[in-house]
Amino acid sequence: MTIIKEISISMKSVLDTFFGSDTDVMSDRVREIMSNPDDKKNYLEALSKLKKLEEDGKQGKETITLSNNQKLELTT
């Protein structure tokens, strides 16, 4: 990674810390997932399954694979 890219990432982090809204309902990660239609569909389906389990008084976990091949595990 070039030094300019590292500085850019660090500056973004600092600016987000000082000027970022603390009233956001969604994290940056969830916002990123919701911007991809396939990832959004998989994410919302997993949440729906977990909600049904929770309504039945059960706990569980759902693992989804995002379009970038990253695995995400959601739990109740």
C-alpha cells in the first residue's frame, strides 16, 4: 500500500471520528451491504429467518457470503 493511500485512510478515519454523525442507525458496513442488491437480498433474508426464530423463542445464527466472498455471521 502506498504511503498516500495510508494517509488517505487515516485522514478519513480522523474526519469520521470528529465529524461523523452519531445518530446514524446503520453502520458504514451495513450501508455498504445495502448498496449491493444481491448482498442486500441475502442480508434481509437472513434477518428475516433470525426474526422468525426469535419470535418462536429460539436463538440461532445465519451465515451469508457477500459478493466479495466475505462471510458474515448474524446471530440472535
